[in-house]
Amino acid sequence: MNLWAFATSPHGLAIPEKKFWYMSFAEYNAFYRVWENSRKPERFQWAEMMALLWNSNGGKPAKSAYDYLPDEKRPANYDKPWIVKDVESQKLSIMQALAFAAGANEGKQPS
């Protein structure tokens, strides 16, 4: 009953009822995956907004968008908020750029 209700609902898959009764389960799953993937940007945007509100109101500890997504939507190695990971990657990029510059200028006299 739940499959039929979701499949034929305009808020669900919006499949015509006649077509639903002749669908295989694989076809239903394909329609469901397309519907679920189309909602990912909305869900992530909502999660980002919740994290922004929490952090801007001084919530401790700081939260990321992934804290507001279901567990199955989180990255596999989720151990730090995404903002911390971004800052760490920026530091690494700066360190790599400095190392590259130092290597390129090795043995040259400063001008």
C-alpha cells in the first residue's frame, strides 16, 4: 500500500496508477533513485542552513551540514567538520606552493 501511495502521489513519483500496476520492482527502484537524486541539492542546502544557524548563534560544538544529514548520506571518513577540512586543505596547498617555490629557487641568489 505504501509503494502505491508514494508512486502515484504528486508529491512522490507521480506515476500514473495504470503504469504502476504493470511496473517491475526494478523499474520502481529506478524511478525512486531518480526522485531521490533530484532532491539531494535541496536536502544539502537545508542542512547547510541549519549548520549556519547553529554556528552563527554560538552553538557549541560547531556543526557542519553533514551533522544534519542522515548517517547514510555522510562521507565515509567523517571525523571533522567540513570547514576544518577545508582550512586544512588550504594550509596544505600553501605549504606545497612554498615548497615548490623553494625548490624552484634553490641555489639562486635573492634579487
